[in-house]
Amino acid sequence: MSKCPCPTLLHEEDAEKYPGEYVTVSGPDSKKVLRHGKDAVRVYTETQQMGYASPVIIYVPKHGETFIYHQYNRQSLVDVYA
């Protein structure tokens, strides 16, 4: 059984590197981490500044933490948390 809390969203080794952080990937089919950090808005904005107009942001749960994603939430992260 995998130790990774989000095996379908990221590569297992990346999920183990960034517990409790937000990571961005270029799109829903990508698993390559572009930016990471504790501040979701900053990570998202920095990824946009790299030239990715609509990056996907993922929260990597800490070990033992449960986090539920809603796949239909299309509201902008910056609008919600800025």
C-alpha cells in the first residue's frame, strides 16, 4: 500500500517532499511540480508569472491528515483567498 496521501495527483516522491504545502502543476494531466510553498496564493501567482495561465494547485496533506478535494469547484483560488 502506498504511503502517499495523494497518489493520483502527484508522483509519490513529490508528495513525500511537500507535506503541508501547496504545489502547482501545469494542468490536470500533469504531475510535474512547478512551484511549492505554504502560501497558496503566492504559489499560484508565481506559477502564473512563469507563463502558466491556469495552473492546477494541490494541497499535499501532512501524514495522518485528511483533505477532500471537490473536482467541480471552478472558483478562482485568488478570488477566494486573496
